[in-house]
Amino acid sequence: MRMSMGLIGRRLLGGAVAGMALATGGTAFAELGQPAPWETTLQQAGSPVMENIVWFHNFLLVIITLITLFVLALLVIVVMKFNARANPVPSRTTHNTLIEVAWTLVPVLILVCIAVPSFRLLFLQLDVPKADLTVKVTGKQWYWSYAYPDNGKFEFDSLLAQDKQPRLLGVDNEMVVPVNKVIRIQTTGADVIHSFAVPAFGIKIDSIPGRLNETWFKATKTGMYYGQCSELCGKDHAFMPIAVRVVDDQEFASWVDAAKKKFASNPAGTYASVGQAAQ
């Protein structure tokens, strides 16, 4: 019995170590702009807003951890020092001015330390700077339509592509934007409420019928970035991904030229892969 329990213990320990290794490896080698196996952290930041979100998340994690350890220490002290055996004659102290002032001021200071960067982050997210490019995003059941009013007012639909990776995130036509440019997203819904969300950019905004909401991002690295509709919008809610391809200025200009030619004869919804045509 001892040997079997020891074997079980070693196997459990080995499994735990292997799981930690997989988790660490998955996080370390996570691809930019998409989720990774065993990922326990936020996605890599692909914009200044997301960089601030990651910093604020880590800052809050430190504060929460310190508060938790402090409360745990207080509980241990109370249990060990003030139990009936160790302290048979309980104190009848009813007031302690220093403690009462401390437990009022310290939480206030902690909340101020949280509030200041929180308000700065909210202002950064909501204050849309002067845009280099505007993209109008329309959520539909169950796909997205993209329009480029600054580049010839063309529009195309983006639907889930079953044969593309990553699974449930690949699309037939990606939204294409230039790197290191301020992209203003104006979004609405054509039927029900959707939500346009790309985690690596730190954006998530509702697409509401009859209303035009806007947000922004500035991609700092080229590559593919994926998101999904984040508002329950019907039976195929899980099958309307968002794919954003960030390219350099020259490639973006070539893509725009190809898109204009294609849309001259193909209305939105019947367009076949502008991205492939530009390549």
C-alpha cells in the first residue's frame, strides 16, 4: 500500500510539473494577436491602449496579493494569539484611536492609488485622437461588414472560413489596416446588438442598431490579430470572428487599389478575398 501511494504521489507530482511546463511554454511562445494553449495571462499587447491595460492588470494583481496576504496574516495572528487557551482572560478594550484612523485612511489611499491610473486608462480609451484611417464596422447575423470611407467608400463582408486556421477565428476577408496609424472604428448593428472586440488591441465596443459607437487603436506590430463578437447575438454568435491584418503602408496602398477594382464590379457580400488579390 505504501508503494502504491508513493507511486501515485510521484505521478501526481510529475503531472503537476508537466502541466506547469506546458503552461509556461504556451505563454512564452504565444503568437501575437491570438489565444495560445495553456495561456494564463492576457494576450500580448499590440497597441498602446493594451499595453496600459496589461500594466494596470499587473498593478492590481500586486495590490490584491498584498491585501490578501495581510488579511491572512491577521487571521493567523488572531487564531494563534487570541484563542481561549492562549488568552483565557479576554481584553475588554473597545476603542483604539490609532487603529481606527489607520483602517479608515489606508483603504482610502489604496483606492486613490487604484483610481488615478484607472481614470487615466479610461480617458486614453475614450478620447479618440485624430484618425489616420476610419473603418466603419457593421455587425450582422452572423458576420461583419467593413467599409473604408476614407479610401473610396468600398465595403465587403467578412465571414467565418471553415478551412482556415486558427479554428473558429479564420475568415474569408480580413479587415486590413496600416501599422503605426491611428485607426478609428465606427460601429453599428444591422439587426441586433453585437460587440466588436479584439483583445490584443484592448478594444471592445457594442455595435447597436440605430447608434454609431466609436473607438480606436494603433497597431504597433504587423501581423494577424483575431477577435470575436462579444455580445450574445443569436444561434451563430460563436461563429462571427474578427480578423485584422496589420501591414506596412506600401502593402496597404496595394490592398486598397485591389479592393477598389474588385468592388467596382462586385457589391458587398459577393466579394471574393481582396486579401488574396492584393497578394
